[in-house]
Amino acid sequence: MSKKKKKRTGKKAATRNWRQRNISTIIAVFLWLLFSGFGYVWCRVQVVQLGYKLSDAHRIHTQFLNDSKKLHLELARLKAPERVERIAIEQLGLNRPRKEQIVVLR
């Protein structure tokens, strides 16, 4: 009878080892899926955050372009010959030159 007990004990031990290996495999697969899922979600969050940053950068770039256009228009207005002449006459008290004061360079 001791041989039968040993066989049964051996079978139980083998079954127990098989179950432990199965449980270990299941846990390993579950953990792999869990971390893979976390990795995927993290990547998606990074993509969304980069999208927001890109959108903000595009908005700022557009705003800078608009400011640049406004500044170019203002510069053109300030450099206008009519304005310069008006300021020279009204604020600085200058007069138009007479014909004999004009020297032509060649």
C-alpha cells in the first residue's frame, strides 16, 4: 500500500506543480497585458499633450504673424513722406527749400 500512496502523492505533487506553473503563467500574462495597456495609454496621453502644445505653438505663431503685419503697416505709415513733411513744417519749423538751395549730385 505504501507504493500506491507514493504514486498518489507523486500525482498530487505533479498536479500541484502543474497548477502553480499555470497560475504563474496566468499571472505573468495578466501583468504583461496590464503593463502593455498602461504603456499604450501613456503613449496616447503623450500624443494628446503634444497635440495641445502644437496647437498652442500654432496659435502663438499666427499671433506673431499678425503682430508683424501690423508693425510693418505702422512703419510704412510713420515713414510716409507726407507725414515726415508735415512734422518738419509744423513741429520743427522747417520750410521747403528754395531753388538756389537745391544741389543735384551726379
